Amino acid sequence: MSASPYREFHLIEELLQQLPHHRRQGGILKTGAGDDAAALHTLHSPVVTTDTQREGVHFQRAWLTGRQLGQKAAMVCLSDLAASYATPQALFINLCLPENTDQPYLLDLYRGFGDALETYGGVLAGGNISSSRENDLAIDLFAIGEGYAPMPLRSNARPGELLCSSGYLGLARAGLHALMHGHHAPASLLEAFRAPRARFDAAPILHTAEVTTLMDISDGLQGDSEKIASASGVSIELHIAQEHLHPDLREYATQHHLDPIAMIAGGGEDYELLFTCSEQQLKSIRTKLPTVQVVGRILPRGAQPVTGAAGASFVHGVDWKP
Amino acid sequence: MSASPYREFHLIEELLQQLPHHRRQGGILKTGAGDDAAALHTLHSPVVTTDTQREGVHFQRAWLTGRQLGQKAAMVCLSDLAASYATPQALFINLCLPENTDQPYLLDLYRGFGDALETYGGVLAGGNISSSRENDLAIDLFAIGEGYAPMPLRSNARPGELLCSSGYLGLARAGLHALMHGHHAPASLLEAFRAPRARFDAAPILHTAEVTTLMDISDGLQGDSEKIASASGVSIELHIAQEHLHPDLREYATQHHLDPIAMIAGGGEDYELLFTCSEQQLKSIRTKLPTVQVVGRILPRGAQPVTGAAGASFVHGVDWKP
């Protein structure tokens, strides 16, 4: 039952100073000064999501700067709001700090949280910092958004529809591979792992087109397709062809004798949007979102939920809602 | 980057089965089946709080059953809503599971979450389960309530007012002492540590009486008084007298040569409500809440924020809101 070395109030003050003023107060936050809880303004269609980033499970500190980690951790959580037709309002961040965490690193981490809020919107509305007797830094995030349309459910996919991604996949997996093995890799791959972007730009286009299902790709095309197949009671046939490969992914895979298809199927963390729609809907979407790729099609339920691609699943955890 | 051993969807299904049906769906939850996020019904005055319970920092598994731990972890988070004039609506729980966590323990933990929701209200609306390469179980909780009155701020205390607690203090500290040292102790002390209760019963009475500040006592009387003193720009003189000692605390302290005053001042986790009010307000409160104790008075700002009691602070972490 150790006392926290981070008790000092001025540390928190200093951490918050790393964020732009309007990301520390204002917006949805009713009470700027804090108490046991944060009081928010009315939320008409609250959308809530949570995520964990844990050293040794989701990242190694050597792979990213503190600022990159902060930006990515916040982005990962906010990405679920993009996929739920919601705009970010409030972010809450709990940190478990090992004793070897130095203050400059922490300040950098908060600058990263600030970067994500600056990019995607919302304010930092609270959190909790506790010390840890272990060596792993853990970041738990909770985000609240305001929905601008009913949340598209995973259970709406129907046979005959197409499975699409909002952009190239597998880049983050290749970037991670390079970091894990100390390989040289093009910036496009390393950035895909270190600084992926939530597709808040693409989501409203998919909403206007009335796509039937929508989620972000965090666990890899195969794993996430399985979730849609399972929720919708359908099977999904994946088609990953040469045209789906980003040139840098193709080159990296060739160089290191890797299967790029397996990296797309099994690799997570691209945070592109995965959705189902009709051929006709796709046509209209492509006029506004030319990066869309068709990566599969929906079939009646068969023996396997997902067919057509190999590749080990690359999950970190289990997201669930009752 | 290990794959989670808890990936299986049926585990989550089984965990949720430990909760009463109406605590898994319904209530504030708009979408019963889950996706990337949880969609909630309109919240007019959302009040949000978060808390972390971490093995080795906040608890040892040997001190409580899984069910007691689950109940307490959820209660600790919900208690902040009680102190903020809000009623629980939705609870989100993130777990970091070490590999040595067995399934019966997990099921028991969820029964405990269910117990707390059954007692205080709200539904389990989501969460995240990830594996850990370390040995410590970590529980991150996030609770959303609907405010029934403006949140009483810590900055409202004024000289001349009284500092009061909704009930006896120091019992949880004595219970923890007994568990840490393997001493025999009366159930009242052990229960105060293992199964404290959030004072949702007392909060509306304090609201009706229009107390000026309100918070729950999680870090001990001294530490929490310091927060009020600092936020309000006042000093607080604590008065802890013999009449404030629960008979079981007095006896335990005598038996083990401990200072019961220091246990009250420094011991946290009683989760009684701490508030400030006038003499006249106190009279009216006491007719409905006879357990109230006057534990100090508010003075103009002096050299020390809090005077009148010794006792080491016993904090776990730092709660903050920008």
C-alpha cells in the first residue's frame, strides 16, 4: 500500500499545461475546476467507449516517443467514436506509472494527448494517476462522444453486400514488424504503426451513403470481419488481391520474405473503417472517398464465418459491450 | 505483443451471466448488443468519474474474495457519484488480467460488480479485457451518472462553517491494519475495509440542507480536508475527540498500541461523506442523519491548510479533473 510518488498537485498542473487551454476546459465540461467527478453539459446521444494501452502488450516504449504514444493512445480510443457516428466531447485518462517513469516523458505523453484532442476535438475532462510496483506503463482511456446519427451495428450485414475498407491495410503490421526486428522500413509503414489516424473524415460520408455496418479495424481484417460475420449471422469471403497492397508494404514483404496478404488479414491497428454496403452505395461513396477498397463479400451463413484469407489473428484484448 | 488467452467470446458471455439481466441491458443503454462503443439515452446532466483499483497498490487478493473485490471496486467508483449529487447510470470496467487469474475468480469478480449495481443502480455498459505479462490484477472503472442537482464544489467552504462527516471514520484503516498484520479484529472493522458502502442515502439529505461543499472520504480525513482547504482558500482545524471513536476502533487501537486519532486523520477508504455547513444547517441534517459527526471547523486561511491532527497521509493515487 505504497504512497504515490506522484501525489504532488503541481505535477498534474504541469501535465495539464501541456494541453492547449481549450482542451483542458470549456466545450462539454460544465465545471472547469474539478471535484470528485466531472460535470458535463447535456448529451443528447451519448456514445461511450474505452480502451487500454499497456506496455509490453500493446507497445514498447522504445518504439515510440512519449508524445507519439500519447497521441496514438488517445486516437485509438477516439477512433471507436468515428466508427460510431459520434464526435469526441470528453476524454478521461487513467495512468498507472511505474517508478521508472520520468517527468519529461510524462509531459511528452500529455503533449501527445493534446495533439489528438487538437486533431479530433473534445476536452480532457479528468482521470486518475496511480503508482505501480511493476515496470509496465498502463494507459486506460474513456471517451464520450455526441452521436450525430444512430450507431451502425455490426449485426446489419446481409448476403450480397460488399465488405470494404476506407483505405490500405497491413501497413501498421509491417511497421510493427520493422520495429520489432530492427529493420529499416519506409516512413509510410512506421508512421502507420506510430501515428495512425482515426477516420473522422470518412465516417460522415459512409453515414450519408447509409452503409449497413461499420467498425474500425483494430484487430486485423480477418478478426474484425469475424465480428461482423458472427453478429450478422452471415459468412464473409475475403478477397485480398495485388491491387490491395500498398507499394511500400509489397516491397517490405518481398524484402523480408513475408506474406503481405497474411499481414493484411492478421495485422491490426490500421484504424481504417470497415463497412458493408451495396454495389450502388459503393459507387456513390467512391466519388467522395476514392481510397475505398473492396476486400470481400457477404455470403449466407456457411461452415466458416470468414474464408479466403490465411493469417494469424493479432489481437490485444477483448472489447465487449453487453 | 502476446495474444490474449481470454479472447474467447464465451468467457465474456459467461462473465456477463453473473450479473442480473437488467444490469446488463436496459436502463440508460440504448443499444443492448454491442459494437465499437455503447450508445446511451440522453443524459441531461452527465456526471462522470473514474477510478483504478490495482493489486499491490490498493488491495491484496488474499484480503478479499473476488466477489468482495468486485463489489468494492465498483462501489469506490460509484461513491464519487453519490458525492456529486448524481445517480449511477452506466459503469464501464477495464480489466488487465495476469495469466494466473483463474476463471472462477473472474466470475466471482463479476458477481461483485453485479452486487454493487444491484445496490446502487446503473447497468454494466461495456469495458475492455486485456492480458498482462505482470502479476498484478488491475481494474479501471468509469462511471456515468445523471445529476439531480448542481455538483457541490470543493471550493465553497467559508470561515465559520463546520466540517462534518456522515459517520464514523478510521474503521477501514483499522480493518486494513488487521489484514496486513494478520490480527484478529471485529467484523465492523474488517467489513469497513472489505465492503464499505457509498452514501447514496445521505447525499440527498445533504442536498436538501444545501451544504456548501461535499466529497467522499477516500484518502483520509486529513488529506481530504486539505483538498477542501486548498480549493476554498481557507484553513481547516480538525477536532477529533473520544466521542468520534467507534467503540471497536478504540478497542482495537488500545489492544495494538495504535493512535486511533491518527487512524482517522490518515486512514482512507471509509467512503463516508465529508461536507461543510452552518450550525443551523447541521441541526436540520441531524434530524434525518443522526450519525453525523462534527470533525472540524473552517477558519480564514492561515499558515497551514489543515491543523489539529497528526497522522500520515494514506493516499493511493491522485484523482484530478482539469
